[in-house]
Amino acid sequence: MARKKRREPETATIESATHDGRGIAAVSGKKVFVAGALPGETVEFIRRKLRRNFDEAELLQVIEPSKDRIDAKCEAFGRCGGCSLQHVSEGYQRSIKEQTLKDNLQRIGKVEPQSWLQPMTGPVWGYRRRARLAVKDVPAKGRVLVGFRERHAPFVTDMHRCEVLASPVDGLIDALSELVARLSIRARLPQIEVAVAEKSMAMVFRVLDEPNGADKEHLIAFGAANNCRIYLQPGGLDSLQLIEPTSVDESLYYTLPEFDIRIDFEPIDFVQVNSEINQRMVHFAIEQLDPGPADRVLDLYCGIGNFSLPLARKSGTVLGIEGENTLVARAAENAEKNGLNNAEFRVADLSKIDGTESWVKAGWDRLLLDPARSGAAEVVERMKLLNPERIVYVSCHPGTLARDAGILVYEQGYRLETAGIIDMFPHTAHVESIAVFTRT
């Protein structure tokens, strides 16, 4: 049996780059994607994944750096898969994301807005209030690793703090590592979800085995020492168990001060990770929809009411549609707590609508779309039935936004008025964007 050829370091000049911070070199007629390398640089790399048409490589050292390269703030950058763009300035990062959005709209949707928005910007460090941290007991390292997955392997990054996590979680990586190391189930605890609210913090420990009494004492003590709510999750999302404190008088929450809105949430609920950016995004969306007291507004993929509730402050009627029962119930509770009697919420699978639903044919003046990465194809294909005058589309994937924009423009009678990026996840390759459509 032939011995597998050992991969050796190679040197090449980077010719171009992808939107997620990988440099592209041509070596012996084959493209090699080098994570963290910039156009014009001469780098040393080693191939990690060999594919038919291209290879993926790890950057070993930069021999001749680009003038655009800066020093990364995080010690784990390059190993950790949480960030991919710390080696360039925030302005450079945004230019990459803007170009990605423009390329997708032109190539996939074959559309271009009448005007481009300035990037929506905010904090670039300590911004991430929601995160899922992986956990792994690694006896060979003599410690439990807590953090994000590595960039080039499915291992947990050996890290000691995280510069993008919101305070105080950013400085609790080592403390969490030491906590899990004291547990009898340390090899059966694969992840910790963290949620930082405005006046409190929660951590959800996913446990595959029942913790014993001593384990619970350690977890409770950690929660008390760090003013953190501690939950266990032995099964699905409905298995959450609060163990520290034994009860709470107030939910986790965030506010939208401009609209006098408070939104309560549970630690496993989806909330936008960047608080300041979220406030600016909600402001812009409602400004662009410009609803009046007589307008009927439809909010699809509404979640727990991030857009619905402030929209209800400005509109006659708001209907929020979401696929998960628990989120719809939370949105309705939030409407009641905010004294809003003109907001209603319903459960519906928006990927399976056929146009016969009563709410589709009810008549709407304004529409807010905030879908998952898969986009809103089933909705936009039936836009003539909904027939809103204005649409604001909030997107977390430029490819599906571009696809849906093409449908709206070429099949549904809308004009793409404006579009731009939302820098929700600085230092990462995530391209969040927003687009405004008007009926022609």
C-alpha cells in the first residue's frame, strides 16, 4: 500500500481574495484558498483540504505583508474560527462586505438599487450578547477547552478570552474552563449558551448526563459569584431547568428606547447579537416603511417582536407571523406588557404558504421581512397577493436576498430603491444587509 505523501509548506503570492478573508493563489494551475492572506502578499502556507478544483490552506507566515494588514487584537486569531477578518481594518472589512452584496445583487438577482446606503456601523469589540460556546475536556492539554471551533479543524480553540463577546463573558473563558473541570460530567457537557441582557446574564449548560449534587453546587456557586443565571439543558429546548437562582422576578430583556419598547426573552431565544446595531436597524426599517396610524403592517419571520412591537407604536394594525410557537407566545406576551393592543401574532410555516391563507389576502400597506439564511422565496413569489406599497427586507445572506430581489423586481412589480450592509458581526465574514422596495 502506497504511503500517503506528506504535505509540506509552500510559498506563493496572493492574487485576489474571497469575501470571507481567504486569499487566492494559483499554484501549478490550481487555485489555493489561504485563510487570512491578503492580495499582493507573499505567504507561506500548508494545504489542509484537497479538493478537485481547489485546495484550502492554513497560513503559516506572511513573508511580504500588504499595506492593508494590521495586527489582530485577539491572541487566538488565526486558530479560532469565530473571526476571520481581524487582520484588516474595520473600513476594509466593510468594503469587502459591500462588494459581496453588490456582486450578489448583480450576478444572482441582476438588479442594482437606485442608491446605496452607507454601512450601518456600531461597536466592533465586546458587541456579541448571544453566543454558543463549545466545550471539550482535553486531558492531553490538562484542561477543559471552552470557546469557538478552530478554523481548520473541528476542535475547540485553546483560548483564554474573547474580544468580541459582550462583557463580562469576554473575560470568563478561563473561569468557565475551571468550572467545568471540577464537574464529574466534564466529558459530557458539550456546549454553553450565553445571553447577556441589559441588567442580567444567563448561561445554559447543555448536559448529556445528569449532574450530581456536587456538580450542581459548583454551578450554583459560579452563578452566584458572577451574578449569572444558570440553566441546565438535558434535552430539547423545552427541557431548560433554572438552578441559580431558584426563581427570578424579572425576565431577561433588552430595550428599544426610541420607541419605549422593552422586549423580554429567554436565554435560548433568538435575539440580534449586537444591541446598538439592532437599535439603528430597527430605526432605519421603521423610518423607511414610514407607517401611519391608518396603515396595516405585516411582519414576517417576526421572532419575539423585535420589529413588530416598535412598528405597532406607529401603525394602525400589525400582524407578526413566525414558525415557532414559543416565539409567537413570547411576542404576544411582549405586546401585552408594552400595552400594545394593535399587534397580533400567529404561527405559520412561511416556507409552505400557498396563497390561500386568510392573512395573505387580508390586504397590507407595509411589509417587513427578516428571514433566516434560506431567504423568503415562497413569500416574494406571492407578493402580488400581499401587494404592500413598501417592503423592507432584512437579510443575513446576500445570495438569498439577491435571488428574492430579482423575483420582486422582474416578476412582482417592485423597484429596488436602496440597499446596504449592516455591520452586525464585525471581524467575521457574515454579511448582513437591508434593502427597501417600492411598488411601481
